[in-house]
Amino acid sequence: MDALPPAEGGGDYLVRGRELYLWLPDGIQETPLASWRWDVLVGVPGTARNWRTVSALAGMAAEHDAPTPKR
């Protein structure tokens, strides 16, 4: 992957393996990061989830994996 441009305008990011983490405390719309073509920059298509969604999905997965009580 080529080097990513520096984050400006109140945001930051971190690339770890296949994941790209964005820290945007005021949301993405007011930052230059909103206009970046992330799929082109990292070289693969991807999806985005906000932290609330990630937490909800993790909770649902944990419930699904939990053993069912026996009657």
C-alpha cells in the first residue's frame, strides 16, 4: 500500500493489518477525510461502521455464541 496522506482537520487514522481505524470525534462530514477515496488509497474495497454499530454487532455475536439454557 502506498503511504496515506496526513490526516487534517480534526481527525486521525491508524492502519493495522487489514483494518483502517478512523478517529473523528466531530464526525467525518466536516473533515477532509470525507472526500478521500479510501478504496483507492488502501487498494481494496471495504465497508465502514461507526463504533456504536461495531459494539452492537459484537453484542449480538456474543449472544448468538452463548450456550442456550437447558430446561
